[in-house]
Amino acid sequence: MAWREVNFDGIVGPTHNYAGLSYGNVASAKHKGMVANPREGVLQGLEKANHLRSLGMTQGVLPPHDRPHLKALRDHGFTGSDADMLAAAWKANPALVANVSSSATMWTANAATISPSPDTVDGRTHFTPANLAAMYHRSLEAPVTARILKVMFPEGDRFAHHDPLVGGTHMGDEGAANHSRFCADYGAEGVALYVYGRGAFANAADLTFPGRQTEEASRAIARSHGLKDGKTLFVRQNPAAINAGAFHNDVVAVSNRNVHFYHEQAFEDPDQLDRDIQAAMGDVAMQFVRVTADKVPLADAVKSYLFNSQLISAPSREGMTLILPTEVAETPSTKAYVDELIASGGPIRHADYLDVRQSMRNGGGPACLRLRVALSDEDQAAMGSNSILDDALVETLRDWAKKHYRDRLAVEDLADPKLMEESFAALDELTQILKLGSVYDFQR
Ligand code: SUG
């Protein structure tokens, strides 16, 4: 039985904009008010996904969500037609409209936490959509994410779905962005590392920015997924990293199979963590690629998103490949580091730089844009929907994006009822292309 890691990239939505909504995410704050180009954003994302496919990876997509999210406006007491509600909400509270219009669902590393079947006691792959409780605009995502995942991975003897955690920010959960899985191969039993920002009931006085993920949330997910004894680790993110703008652990660390690539300031005691991971892995030798601050200062890591790269085992290449944002090539310390890393003959042999600037300006690099799922041939055959890319689907999605997306979107445009109509028309067509059924509220 063959196994692979499938990356499901979030398609950038038609309302992609820069409203500066995420406190603690320095890129989002820095680009607040800038004019966005949703069409360029969606095409950059598809280009990245297609690049992975060209390397022999199996590549899927996840759709954007319905924005503006009219259900949220109704929950705020707005009534009448869709256009009436949008107009009244914009008049009453433009920031609310910006929040319910965000295209943040593109960052699918935050969609869910997934434990593949080799790691679970019942031998099923478990999914928990992230509640994203820390940020209002993202807290709207979980119900639709849950519906989409259930269509793509039907509940049954292969796939098991859990409800998003309840408990508000005390049980704040940001999904796979704070979860790493180490293994010899994707189909072998793995070790899950959960990284949290704070304890749910502790006073994290050392944080200036929000610690979005709590330890209790991480432990609840590991428990409900039925992970095997001795195969889970929980560690706190270094508060210095959060305060420097690493609002998710995947801004300072990334893993693939037996390789952990991370900044030395990602964790308070990296030596201890290396030992703990190695002990849990048993006979499988880990390779730790620790980047020191004298080579790459933490600020450069956060600015360039060096660690928000995708670390992949491409079937067409010897050794692992880093899929990096072009910002890494433009930052002298990170460019020099990557050149040295590739020349060193270690496990990471290739560096591919891709332009995902539309997403990067909101703090979303290559790794934020994808949700990883380890799947066997049989798992893949059991999937629902038409969400795995082939030549035809890539072409269809490019044409679809060019037909529906604007090339200019300022925050004020979010008040435009025509944008809402365009967005819903695009998404309605997309659910047909991806064979997802009626997953959006406006279709129900
Ligand atoms: O949650 N940005 C996202 C970026 C998520 C990146 N994901 C990972 N690191 N895995 C966030 O902060 C900004 C939206 C705005 O400002 O309009 C935003 O939501």
C-alpha cells in the first residue's frame, strides 16, 4: 500500500483584501489599507500548487468560504435583503464588514488538525476543524470548514470527524499550524508534536501578543483523536518568538518525516525538545536542522518567513526540497543561510522560491497556504469531491479565477453589493467544479 503526503492549498477568495485584522501578525498590521489584487493572489496560489504537482507531489485544493459572511451579519441583528444588510452593516460598523469579508480561509494550515490512521488507536484518520477563537474574523470559519472536510473525507471506517473545540479563547485552537508529525515514512507510526502559546488558565504575563493556541486545546485534540501512548509531545512556544510576531509555530519551525527545521528561539529549551522527540521516535534517527540567531536573527526569520516554507519529499528529487517565499531570497541573512544549507549535503537538498506576495502581505507564506494529509492509495480512493489537481482542473481553476476575480480591491470596496454578487457567483460555480455540493450558507 503506497502512502503520500497530500497538500491541500486554500484557494485565495474573491474578497482578498488588506484590513489589518490580525493583532500580533506584523505583516497584516504593516499592510493595513493597501489595495489588494485578488486575481493575482488566486493565480499565485494556483501556481504554487501546480509547482508542487510538477515535482510529482499529489496536490489538492480547498475552496474559499462565502464572504461577506451574511450569517454573521444576521447574528449581529441585521435583517432584510442581502444588499440591505450589507449597506446597514457598513454604515453601522465598517470594521465588522471587513471582518466578515476576510479571505483568511486561504490559510488552510489553520483549517484543522489531522491525525493520520497509522497514529491512531482506531486506525482511522481523525479531523478536528480549528475553532480559531483568537481572532473574530477567523472564528467564523469552523462550521463551513467542517462541512467541506466531511464531503472530502466521508465519515466512516477510514475518516473520523470531531466538532471544533468549545470554550472560546480558553480553548483556542489554530489547527495544523501548531502541530508537527514526525515519521520514518508517511504510512509508518508517527510522533505528534503540539506547540501551544499559553496555558488556558494561566496568566501569560510574558506575552505581549496573543498566545492563540492553548495547551488544554492541544491536549484535548490529541486525546479525542486517540493517539497512541508515548507518541505525543506538548511544548510551549518560546514567548520571545510570539512577541517577535510568530503568532503560529509554523512561522519559526517546519518538519517533514524525520527532519525538524527550526529557529533556535522557537522553543525555550531546544536541546531538551530534540531529546524528547528522539526518545519518542525510538529507532528512527531524527535529523535536527537548528538555525542559530547569529546566522538568521529572529526578526529576519519572521520578516522573510524562512520557516514558513514547505519541506517536502518530492518523488522526482533526491533529498528534501524547501518551497520558500521569494522574500527569503530578498533577505540577505536568509538567502545566505539557505545557500549554505543546500551546499552542506544534509537532508535538505533543494530550494525553490515562489511568489505568493498577495498572501505574504497578510502574514501567510507557502506553509500557511496548505493543509497536509497523509493518505494511502485506499484513503485517496475513498475521498469525495473533485479536489485533487490534474492538468484539466488547474486550467479550469485558472479560467474560473480570471472570469470572476477583480484585480483591485480596496477596503472600501467591501461595501459594494456587486462584489458580494460576484463573490457568491464565483463560489457557486466553484462548488460545482470541485463537486462539493451546497456547503455555503447562501446556497442553503
Ligand atoms: O491568522 N492573517 C492570518 C495569517 C495566517 C497564517 N497562517 C499560518 N501561520 N499558518 C492570521 O493572522 C490577516 C487578515 C487581515 O488582516 O485582513 C490574517 O488573518
